[in-house]
Amino acid sequence: MPGHGRGNATTAPTTTKPRSHTLKRLVKYILADKLRVAIVIIACGLATTTMVLGPKIMGQATNVLFEGVISKMLPAGTTKEQAIAALEANGQGSMVDMVSSMDIHPGQGVDFGKVAMILGVTAGVFLCTVTLRWIQGWTLTRLVSNAVYRMRQQIEAKLDHLPLSYFDRVPRGEVMSRTTNDIDNIGQSLQQVLGEFIFALFSIIGTVIMMITISPLLLLISLIVIPFLLAAAYFIIRKSQPYYIRQWDATGKVNSQVEEMFSGHMVIRAYGQEDETIDEFDRRNRELYDSSFMATLIAGINMPVTQFFGNLNFVIVVVVGGLKVLSGTMTLGDLQAFSQYSRQLSQPLGQLSSMATILQSSLASAERIFEFLDEPEEVAEREHTQDIKDVKGLVRFDHVKFSYDPAEPLIEDLSLEAKPGQTIAIVGPTGAGKTTLVNLLMRFYEIQGGSITIDGVDTRDITRHDLRQHFGMVLQDTWLFDGTIRENLLYGLHEGETISEERMIEGAKACHVDEFVRRLPDGYDTELKDETAELSQGERQLMTICRAFLSDPDILILDEATSSVDTRTEVLVQQAMNHLREGRTSFVIAHRLSTIRDADLILVVNHGSIVEQGRHEELLAKGGAYANLYQAQFANGDNIEDD
């Protein structure tokens, strides 16, 4: 229940932590599912092994083809040694070096059977790679989904334990952005990054090993460009990181304003603030556009840079490798394999660089999520709590002290007593602290001194969940969710509790709900959607009263429940509330003093203190604060009559 009169901040407080701390914390969500992590790593390792073997095997096929072509060119019926001697006699020294390193049979041609066998093995190896990659991808999807699911569970639990003060200062749109957009971004980013990161890492290791077996010299030449590529990637990451942070902060601000615009669109139109609202939205939307554009632009430079260094490396490898083939120190098949490996080496390095930029976006969202999860929670429950049953409804405030801001005391020494079955009305000017008393009673805020007891038991000795099970509330702002009228009416029932159809209809009749529900197309099964456009404000209010009535609370709180309805509807609402208050302790907060004249005790509150208390007639006779409020309403034309 939001505190009335409390200002809302536009942004949530943020904390600055090292990016490495955020990354470690995010990784813990992944490592929690150790079995799937192991499957991903094993499948990735095996897939890398089969992948790096592919070029080497393909190189053997190239060698067989090339040797067959060379053999066909040499005279049949001669030996390899005779063919080499003839080449030397003709002065073809480079040809001699190349033929000497090859397995040739003059005059025989290409052994297509051997080529087919090698291609078959290669196809099998690549099929294994695809299968293992599919296993890795499927397992990784489950791994990331489970990690995000656990994160959502923690967010849901956090929402249940955050104090009301958090929602007083943080806009709902900002909370929604963190708990939806940021979570989705983390899931998508991890899905893109995690699998490719592991595979790229294994690919680099496997590729380097295979390159060493072919030519350590060419490997050293290939590694020359690596420092330049890493330096470029580091520069890109550092430049894009601030923009990703701004992007998700701006997303939260845009969502916050959109939520406010939708919920308050009638007020915006009524005051002619459409242009100002659009200008403000355009400004925030422009901030989001600029940060998103710059983050994407800088991150997009990564791939062209990687391709440039990869192509440069490939050219150097082919030139040097070609000279080695001509000199007979490397076969053509090994050159083909090595050139493929050089591509495979630069590609995962480029992928790691691209993934690092994507990771910046994920870490920016993760920081916002962890800031939310690290928000201070409600004061912990006491170690030994009690479970109150058969509540009579004796409520006492004993020297209660409370303030929202330590520098601005609100309630300094408040004492009052509500006897079982009494109706306690709380009146006073706006901002006097009326709703604050209810917030303290329900432990939405914790008192800073004194005690509040129910039937002699301190409310701090009762868990918040058990305490609130004994209360029913009807607020000024009616809240009905998308669902049937039946589901809305039964929403206040305790877990596992059911009531009969007859009992529900009886309650609906007592609260004047049945008469308008019967006129709806599907009666109690009518679906309420789009902010319950099917019902008027008064009918929605009657439904909230009926919901509280059906929950059968021990203590009732009515917070300005008739302030937004017309006089005729107020009569129906008042009748329903009178029926609801029968036999239970009730606290009624009201601006319309005509609705609480029959209260057993009226408390006049101002600046967090009770300045007057008594019954309606007594307070009028005193001619004090209550009489002034009453006469002020009469002078303003309110429909009231003195007794």
C-alpha cells in the first residue's frame, strides 16, 4: 500500500562495483548446474577435436590428388628415383625438391578410391562435429534458461521482501525494466556468448596444436598479427562499455515514463500537457537512441577489424607456405590445411572480441539486476515469533515513534487503544500521518520506538505474513486484475481456503455487488480486462469491499474508500462498509466526515500526533480541530448534516 503524501524519486540508487565482481557473480548462476556445464564442456571439446582434424584429413586428399597429377605427368615404367634423376638432368631443381617429398608412382595417375575413402572419413568427422555441436547447443540452452529462471525466482522473492519505502522512491517503470528487459537481455546475451566462447577457446587451443604439427615457423608468422588484433579489440570494448551502461539506464527511464503516461493519460489530457509529455518522451527516447546507436556502431567496428587482420595473416601464410611447397619442405596438402587453420585461428579470436562487446551489454544489465537484488530488505523477523489465533481485535499503540526521514520527525509519542469490535475513525488534513498509522499497523514500515500490540502480542513478534492474514483492506485506489469477477472476489481468501457458491453470492448481495454482476453477459464468469472498462468506479469499489468481506478478516482497514465516488454510490458503499464492519475492529481513514459520524472513536491527527479524540457529538461540542474540519466541509458545499 503506497504511502500517501510521500514523494517518488525518478531513479533508483545505484552502486558502483568492479565489472569483474559482476562477471563472477553472473558466472555463479551458470556454475550452479554443474552437470550441464560438464556436458557442454565435454561436447565442445570433442566437437573442437573433430573440427580441427577435418582440414588435416582434407589435406591428405589434396596430397593424393596432387601426387596423382604429378605421377601421370611422369613417364610410365620408370621408378621415382629415375624420374628424379631425369628432372635433375633437365635442370628442374625446384621440381626435384617437390617430387622428392611426395609419394609418387610414375604413370599411374590419381587413386580415386583412396580419395573417396579420405573424403568419407572427412564427412564422418564433420558429421560428428555437427552432432556434438547440437548436443552442446541444446544443453547450453537448458543451462542458460535454468540460470535465468533462478534469477527470476530471486527477483520474485526479493519483491516480496523489499520494504514499502523502496517502491516509494523507485518508479514502477524502472522496476519493470530491471525485472523484464534486463533479465531478457542477460538470457539472450549469455545464449549467444557462452557457447561460442567455450567453442572459440577450444578452437584456438586445438588449432594451435595442429599448426605446430604442420609448421612451427608458419605458426610464429601467424601469431605476429595477434597482438594487433587483441589491442584493437580491447580499444573497442573500452569505448563501447559506457554506451551499453547508458543504453540500459535510458531503457529504464523510457519504460518508467511510458508507464506513467499510460496510467495518467487522462490527467495529461485534462491539463493539456500532451506536448510537454511528448517533448519529455522524445528527449529520453533520443538519449536511448544515441546510446544504443553508439554502442552498436562501436561494436560493429569489431568484425571488419578482425577480418582485416585475418586476411592479412592468410596472405602472409600463403606466400611463405607456397615458397616452402616449392622448396619441398611442405606438401601442398599441408599448406592447404595450414591456411584453413590460419582462418580458424583468426575467426575465433574475432568471435571472442565480438562476444566481449556483447558481454558488455549483458554485464550492464546484470549490474542493474544485482543492484536490485542487493537493495536492503525489510527488517528480519525476530528469531522467536508467535502465531496469534482467535483474534479479538484489541489494538494498542504504546508511545510509538516513527519518521520517514530521521531529520524530519513525524510520529514522536503516539498512544491509542482500539477495543474489540470498535470502529476507529482517523481524520485530519492531507499529510497529517493518517495512512502512516495503517502502514505501521500492517508492518509495511517498522516503528522506531514504542510498540504496537494486537491482543497483547507485539506485532514484531508475529511474522508479517501471519500478521497480514488477520487484516482486510479496502483502499481508495481500487485494484482489480485481469480475470473473472469470481476470481477477483475470492482473491482475498487464504491459501487452501474455499467457500461455497452460496456464501459468495450472499456476500455479493450484502455488498450490493450481485445486482450489477447479474446484468453482465456472463455474470460472475465475466472476464475483466483493460482496467475493468466494464465497471464504473463505484462498482469497482463495491467489488473491493466484497473481496474484503469474503475474506472474513479479524481487523478491517478502510482507507478513504468513498472519496472517489458520487453521493448516490457513496450511500451503497457506506451500507456495504457498515455491513463489513459488523463485529470486527475497524480503522477508517476518511476525508468525508459525514461517513464516520457513527464511529465509536474519532482520532484527529495532525503532524503525526493525535490532537483530539472522542465521538462525533463530543468533538463538535468542543469546537476544536474536528469542528473546524467539519464546518470547512459544510462551507465547501459537502452533503453533510449536523446531528
